[in-house]
Amino acid sequence: MPGSRGKATASIDRLLAQARAGLDRVDVGELAAEIDAGALVVDTRPAEQRLRDGALPGAVVVDRNVLEWRLDPTSPHRLPDADDPHRRIIVVCNEGYSSSLAAATLRRLGCVRATDLVGGFQAWLRAGGRPGSAAT
């Protein structure tokens, strides 16, 4: 609120730590096995990052600003692959920060196995990942 000088009740570091405490985050080395087991990988990076760095093969692209509507199992706007609240969902952002917050939100919406990729797309690249052509 403008003019308010009250003390903040939370910092982003605290929110991030709380979000991650409820997740069983996936390391890059575990990603292929998760995909083989049926996980839905969701790339939330902005279009400019996907164009610059490439696509994460096999991932579904969902803009962060509509993620909850597309993955809420009860939403009429959900993706066809998002109708099972027990399906493993792995959210991927650029560096693994916003994806943690997004995955925690998905858990609150009932996606009980939602999590994220430690280090995000950049960690996947550093581990030798080969990006595909980016879809906008």
C-alpha cells in the first residue's frame, strides 16, 4: 500500500524456502527417468528465453501467467494432459527459482506430485542437454 512503512511479513528468500520445503525437487540426472515414467514437463520460460536458448524437447510450453488455469485438474481451461491430480508435473524455468514457487502453487491447487527441476533449463544445458528449436 502506498505510504505504508510496515514491516514485511515475508521475503522472497523465505517464500522460496517454504515452497521448496514442500517439494521433492528433480535433479537434471533424474529428469529422463521421470519423463520415461510419464511425468509432464512444463516449460514456463518466457518466449525470448526459449528463442535465445532453444526448447526443452518433450516439454509443454505454458506461459507462467496462465499456468494455474492450464494445470488445475478442475479448470475448464486445463491442458488435456492435466486432468489427473496424481500425475507427476515438473515445472522448468530458466534457473529453478520461479519454478519452485509455481510448483508449490500447483500443489495447493491439488496437483499432489508437482515439483520443479533444480537449476532449471540452464542446469539442463550445463549437463549436456541438447535444445530443440524453440516454439513461441
